Amino acid sequence: MPYSGSWPSSRNSIIKALSLSFPMESQALLGKEEMKVIGQTKNLLEELLETMDILADDEMMSQLRESEKDAKAGRVYDLGTI
């Protein structure tokens, strides 16, 4: 089933959820490993949001496709030669 919602409003909801912090009493109930996993999950979700932003940007995707064509055609340079 394709997604039928609005990406900007969904993105804003996710960002709002990611910005929530845990009260001290909640942190006391969670161990260091659980807090570490929560931090890692937050980082992964932020990376996913960034990826989705890029995929939703038609101009950026066009530039990436063009870059792939350049690389396949050998139109690339070593950083040291620029």
C-alpha cells in the first residue's frame, strides 16, 4: 500500500518526537545499554530522514544520477589533481 500522507507533516512529527528528552526518573529506570540503544535509534532515524529528504528532492536526485553517469564514463578526477 503506497504512502498517502504528507511527507513534510510526517517529517515534522518525527523530528518533534526525536527532540523529546527523557525525564530523569525515566533514565533511572533504564540502564546504560538501553539509553545507548535509544541514542543509536535516534541517530538512525535522523539518517533516514536525511535520506528521505534527498529522495524527495528532484534536483538533488538529478544531480546524483548525472554524477553516476560521469563516474561510469570515467569523467572523474582524483582530489589531489584538482
